[in-house]
Amino acid sequence: MAAFSRRQFAAGGAAALGMAFLGSPVFGQSNTRLRCFWWGNPERDRRTRAALDAYQAKAPGVQVSSESIGWGEYWTKLATQTAGGNAPDLIQMDYRYIYEYARRNTLMALESVMPKPLDLSNFSANARDCGKVDGKLYGVSMGSNSKAMIYDVAMFEKVGVKSLDIGWTWDDMARIAGEISKINPGKYWGTGDNSRWEQGFEHWLNQHGKNMYTEDGKANFSREEVAEWFELWDKLRKSGACAPAEVGAMNTGGIDMYEISRGQAAMSYANSNQVVAFQAISKSKLGLSVFPNTPGKPSGHYIKPAMLMSVSSRSRAQEEAAKIIQFMMNEEAGVRALGIERGVPGSVEAQKMIAPDLDDLGRAQVDYVAAVTKVAVPLPPPPPKGAGEIETLLRRVADSVAFGKQDVKAGAAQFHTEAVNVLARA
Amino acid sequence: MNGVRKAQTSPARSRFRDEDLPGYLFMAPWILGFLLFTLGPTLASLGLAFTKFDLLSPPQWIGVDNFTFMFTQDQRFWNALRVTFVYLLLEVPLKLAFALAIAMAMDKGIRGGDLYRALFYVPSLLGGSVAIAVLWRQLFQGDGVVNQVLLWLFGVQGPSWISNPETSLYTLVILAVWQFGSPMIIFLAGLRQIPAELYEAASIDGATRWKQFWRITLPLLAPVLFFNIVFQTIEAFKAFTPAFIISGGTGGPVDSTLFYTLYLYQEAFAHFRMGYASALAWVLLVIIGVCTTLSFLASKYWVFYEDER
């Protein structure tokens, strides 16, 4: 046959169009479409999609499209979509950003959908209230976490450390790390470099009884304190306990880039819920512990929402979105699909639902959060606008100290001055 | 008065004839796209350059504050400029020298020339891509292929090239030089234009190869060389992807790979200073404009076209 005639083309097109309508199961039904957006890792994506699929199976006519991306790009994309009036219906929110988004009226106050369909009566007061801004609830905590040191169990056993006491100190850490560094010198170190992580410095300040930022968003630390922090890590690097600058600088923030994930150190510093994602890409068995203590000082750990789920104030399916949150937080299928990857659930009932599914590491995480709760310091106010920039600033300055481009004192002065400027400008 | 206006408008009217209409219709998608998606945002960014704008709240007019801050206080701005110029001044001459050398070798008609030409062009097609930048990261990291080869050949343990602020920028220069394909093709076309008689006459007069290169090849290739310089310089100013991928978007370590475009991106999309980023973009536009103008002015002294004199 030669070319397709125009009539054949038209007939074929009409047929195809008809088929498309017939083939579509939702044709004629009322159809609710929602978008759900989160940051994360492959493990979280898998779990969240499973939860959303389970929801769609029991709620015909609801279509949830999902999208996920890394932490850094997430906030870029969310801000762009929000500014363009095209925010997703379900927004994974962080404690760091919830005040900013809520106060600009981009999030929905959830009181209007409570207690039906969204029922948080099983949540502990702390887990519920951490999503409140100016007295109204803008986000539901998806799980609690605290900062945690993640370590290679086998390496610790090699130097005779079976378990870590909750009161272990910086001196203990220096000794253990130093011994581990001797196992495979020049290739593998005791600890990754945490001098460059803003939240590591924050923890150290919390340990000394201070918050990193004041209530009104100013820097609450002196250059002497920065110098002390840099000095602590400088000593660890010089003694060989801590990985050198070149190794530390490779860590650009993704879970796969941490020293422990790259097989270059036995300790890395992150958040307790992230141990699930760390273990997913690690060949060796991992454990978690508090950060090292300063004797006679507070632990410096606080319990915070690992992440929250919010609903866009411009969503056209707010009721449905609330039902999805309810499904994820309170109904067995949703709760079990998500598991403990986003932290320990805020509801006691949900904790019971996931208990049978937990592996050793999952149980370790639950125990960890329970143990830290007993020694925790109060949750500081959310970091101010500009804190994200301080994160990159500290990384840059700490690296320049580690590479020996400037000494501890000069580095501390630079970090302090620039941090004050960044916060003033934000 | 009336008559004058009519006289002025009539030639314009006669220029637009009915048969032009389809032409304009066919051009309409492009023209609309240009106005809406290129010219519109460009002009909007000029306006935003004088504001403080964080995407979520409306822009606030702050006059020339962005520019005064940039020139008087922003050390990262000056550092980004320094990094970009170091990169450009190394990358452009090296890449062009490499491209010219390969083009001359190919011009001599080696066997399988077409295959090699295609092979040498491949990196230019791939080079800007994310995959290659990721590959580069693997090659130059501490236990990467480069160090394994060094260890095997010389028994030297190399540093982690990409995570050391002293060497990271040079890995990016090498990556760029490797993409010599497109200037090479242009050089090759230029070389083929040079009449063979000139070389014959020169060799009869006893000129060495070296002399022939300086006296015949280079002067006759000057217009092509000039085109490549201008083009590659602009490309170098715009370089972004490799630095973004290799440093994980940070421009690190210690801002050693903080290209101007990367800094601009960070200010806009990581720190949400859209106004300031717009100002940075316009300053970059002016810098590229000035550099290109200077190249054109300087070219009067060394580039001669056949149809001149």
C-alpha cells in the first residue's frame, strides 16, 4: 500500500481517540488529582510510593502523582513552584523552613480538617506541637529524630569496642578513632571530618548550653567559640584520628558522599532516621550513637521532627490531602509502608504497628530516640533565614582551615564575621 | 502637514505586501517565543537587578544597592571572577592550540582521517553533559583511574585532584581542553582553504616547516582563529555544568571551582536572592560584551581578510 490517505488517517485518529476514552478507567468518574513532593533517597522514594499506591487502591478516583529530589535541589524547586502559584498539594516540610512558608500563607492551617479526616489524638504533645507556627498547626511530624553518630560496627569491634556508652566523651572518641586509623593507615580513618557541618557546630554549642541562633535570628556564638570548635577538629586531623582535608572535602552532603559511605572512615555524623538510608548503601553493619560528650555538660542532643507533611494553601484538594496524611500517619497500611525511614512515628499506635516489621537497626533507632529523649535539651527555635547559607559558609571556611590555607584563629574570625553579615543580609 | 505624513508613511506601507503575510505567519512561533521566553525575562531581570526579591514575597526596590554591595563588599563575587578568568585564560589558548595541532595533522591526510575526525569530535558532543562530569569526578578522585595509572607507571601516590583546592580547577581545564572537537573542525575547514601553491613556492625558496607555519598558515588562518577565540571565550564565560557536577553544586573545595555562573546560580536558587543574581547576570553580560569588543578592536591589528586591501 502506498501512502496513508487523508480519510484513512482521520478514521484511524477517531478510532484511536475513542479507544483512549474507553480504555481510561476513570472516564466519567469524579477524578481528584494531587501532587506529592518530597526530598529524600531511593529507599524513601520506594516506601513513599508504596504508601501512595496503597492509598490509591482504596480510594478510587484519586490520582496522586509523586516527585522526589535531593535536599539541595528540593528547596529551589519548591520555592520556584510556590512563587509560580503551582505548589504541590502535599509538601514535605522541614523544621528549618516551616516558619518561613507558613508565615507567607503558602501552607494550609490544618485545624479545619481536624479531627476528621485528620486525627492526631494519638500523637504525643511534643510530636504534634512541633508543627505549630504562631499557634496554628501547619505540618504533621512524620517522625522524630535526633542527630546521631553513625559508625561501622566491625571496625569498632576490631579495636575492642563492643558498645558505646551514652556518656562517651570527646577524649574517648579521639582514642577510638586514633586506634581505628592505625588499621589501614593512609586509607581509612577513625572519624570523618565534622568541623564543616553546621549542625555539628550547633550540637557542640548546645552542649555548652547555648543555641546557635538567638530568637530573633542573630548569631549567638563568639569567634572564640568557633576557634575552639576548629581547634578540636584540627587536633583530631593532626593526630591522624580524623580523615584529612582532601577526604573531608569530597563530602558534598549526599548520603553516598559521607566518609562512612565511601569506605574511608568508621564514623560519620548525621540524623538518626538517616541510618536506614546509610545502611541501604553500606556493605558493613552500621550502628548509631550520640555525639561525643563534654564531661559535666548537657548532651546537646534535642528531639526534633525529622520532617513534616504540609498541605499547600492553594491546593484544590485539601480535604483529600488531609486524608492522605491521615492514611500515612494513622492507618496500618500507610504507616507500615513508610516504616521508620522518616524517624520514629509521633503516634504511639503507629509505633506499635511498625514494631513487628523492624530489623535490628530499626529497633536500634527506636531505642536511640527513646534514650536520647531522656537526656535531651529543649528544641531550639527554628534556624533563621540565611541559615542555609551559613551551612555552605562553614563548609568553605572549615575546609580552608583543614587544607592549611589559614590557621584556626583566622578561620574562626572569617566564619564569625561572614556569618553575622549573612544573617544581617538575609 | 497632512501631505508630508502621507509621504512618510507610504513607502513603509508599500514595503509590507500581502504576499509577505505567510512569511510572517511562519515566523510567528519563533518571534513569539523570542519575545515571551527570551526578551521578556531578560528585560524583567534588568528590572529585578535593582530589587531585593526572594521569590516568595514581592520584589522590593532598592536602587543600586545590589551593585554597590557586589563591587565593594562581596568577596565571593571577586573570587568567582578570578576563578573564571584563570579558567578562561588557561582553557581557551590550550584548547585552541590542541585543536589546531590535531587539525593540521588531519589536514595532511592521514589514513582513516574521517574516522579520526568523527572520534575527535565525540568529546565535544558529550563534554557538556552531566554523565561526563560524573565520569571526570571518578577519574580524578583520590582512588580514581588517574592516580592508579600514576601509581602503576611511576609508583607515585597522587593527591585527590578534584577535592584539593590547589588542583581542582585544573581538572576542569583539562575537561574543557578535551572538548577541542568543534574548533578543530572549523580549523580544518580553514586549512583546506589555504592554496597549496603557497607551500610549494615557500619550500622551493627553502622555507622550513616552522617558517611556513608562521608565515603562511597562521596569517591565512587568522580570521578562523579569531572566530574561534571569540566563540570559545564566550563559551568559557558561560561554563557551568562541569563545575556544578564535580563540586556537587558547591563550587568547592574552598570556592576553588566557583565559576561566575555557578555563583550566580547559588545566589539565585540556593540563597534565593533573585534580585542580586539578576544584577550578577547583567554584570556578566557587560563583561562578555567588553571582552568581545576588545577582541574585535585588537583584531584590526592581526586579522586580515582576503577581500581587504
